[in-house]
Amino acid sequence: MAVAQVVQEDVQVRETGWSPAEIAELREAVSRAPSIHNSRPWTLTLHRRTAVLRENPEPWMNHDPEGRDRRISCGAALMNLVLAVRSLGWGAQVEVGDSSGLVSAAVNARGAAEPSPRELAWAWAVAQRRSHRAPFSRRPVSELLREKITDAATGVRCGSRWVGSDVEAVEVARMLGRAASAFHADPDYTRELAAHVKPDGRRLQRESGDLRGLAAVGLTALTTHLPDEHHLAQLLRDESVLLVGTRGDRPADHVRAGQAVERAWLEATRAGLSVSMMTQPLHLPEVRTGLAERLGTSLIPQVIMRFGYPAES
Ligand SMILES: Cc1cc2nc3c(=O)[nH]c(=O)nc-3n(C[C@H](O)[C@H](O)[C@H](O)COP(=O)(O)O)c2cc1C
């Protein structure tokens, strides 16, 4: 290593308390979090053994005027950040706050602390996780695995609920079908989809045109082929569909929802499952409240997730 590089790295360690390798790991973990339209709406800064993640104050999407999706995205990124700090062997003390309507989270690395086997497995899964919107195989997700996923999604003022019975499947299919029809007829939504995807992201807008099944009601644009409600109900019975919700609906609750979603996703990934998530239908207030009513839950719906084994290609 050149002398200049060693000197520069020394300065970096002195100024931030993090080594260059640690900084690279933290940045990598955060960048791998799921985010609305792959927009990564956060900024990560590093200070004396503290990593601070801030919600970006950028103009936001019409379909998410309250910025709920943005904060859920920040929550997922925060989860990855905490796991990265823990897998580097630091204790992680997290403080979430908000000012001027924007959330920020500080992760303080305090003292050496061995990561647990579960934290290590989740940290490993961060790099494997990705959205899988294609159909699943018919292999069911075992009860044991479902329990592990709901356990991972459980947190402070945050929980989850599987869509279970035939009656629920029919009711939920009806609501998702209606939401998809509304977005299908909305050219503004298609424009947003194109505008917010990061240049290095996948082409979500194009992908939406090829989607089939439940994923199609989660990323519906003008070109999406809409499944009928009968088929949707059948898929809701066959796939493992989880509603993640919170007890409150404030910015900190949205961050918690994002953390819960990411934990559930990483737990599933480590077990070889594929996952996709959607919030698009929940942007219609009648769908958000209707889902809670029909599923008889006091949780405020924040995210719908589908889990399964990938179909053989
Ligand atoms: C808050 C939030 C909302 C999302 N909503 C949807 C959605 O409605 N439909 C969908 O197909 N994907 C949705 N996603 C998934 C993102 O599109 C996906 O994470 C992003 O494109 C990055 O791709 P990756 O998950 O494969 O890394 C959402 C992600 C987040 C964090």
C-alpha cells in the first residue's frame, strides 16, 4: 500500500472512528436495502463511531404525499446498517428522531459485542436479498418457517398477520383488484415510476409490463396485464401473503415498519425463500382501512409481502 494511502486512511480513522474497510461495509449494506421505486431516499454520514442515516428532503411522489414509503425505505436501510455494525463486532445503540418532518437515525457503535448467529445470518442475507416478482412454485412455505418470519417481523408497536382463510383471500383479492384498476388508468403513476428509479436500478417500469399474478397488482402501470379477481383469490390462498402493520401511523412507526419488513425478508432469504413486497395498493385509503377491517386486525397496514419458492424456469 502506498504511503499516501496509508496516511489518508489514518486521517479517515481519526476523523470518523471507522476504518476504510468498515466504511465500505456500512455503505454497501445500506445501499442494498429495498426502497420505493429503488430511489434510495436517504443519506448516510459517518462521524465518531456513529453512523447517521437521514431521510432525504427531496421532492416526493404524488402517490405518496405523506412520505410513508420513503420512511419505510429508510427503516429497511437502518436495519441493514445496524446489522453491518453488529457483524463488525460492535454493540449498536440506535436513536431515531425527526425534525422538520424528516426522520434521522443515529447508530452508535459502543464497545465490542459479538453478533448473535441470527444477526450474522441476516447480515449474510443482505447481499442475497432482492425482489422476486415472478410466480412461485406450488411448494408451500412450512408453518415453522412462517412462524420464524412473523417472529422476525415482530417489533416495538409493530406486527404482522398472514392472509389465511378462503373468505379473507376473496375479500383481499377484491380490494387489490380494485386498487390495480385505479393505478392502471393513471398515467401520472406511470410517469412517477419512470422518474424515480435510480439510473443504476432495474427498469421497474418495463418490468411492470411483464408481470403476472399478485406482483402485477403491486406494480401496476398502463402496460400491466391485470389478473382477474378469481385468479388473485386463488393466488392469495396458494402463496404466503403477509400484512405488516404498526400500532401507530407516525414517522417513527413507518421506520419501524421498514425495519420489520427487512428482518422478515432477510429471515426468509436465509431459508431459501423468494420475496416481493408492495405498498402501491395501500396508497388508496379505502384499501388500507378495508384490509385492516376485513382481516380483523388493529394493526395499521403498512406493507404487503409475498413469500414462496421460485418456480423452475
Ligand atoms: C417502501 C417500499 C415500497 C415498495 N413498494 C413496492 C410496490 O408497491 N410494488 C413493488 O413491486 N415493489 C415495491 N417495492 C420494492 C422496490 O421496488 C425494490 O425494493 C427496489 O426496486 C429495489 O429492488 P430490490 O428489492 O430487488 O433490491 C417497495 C419497496 C419499499 C422499500
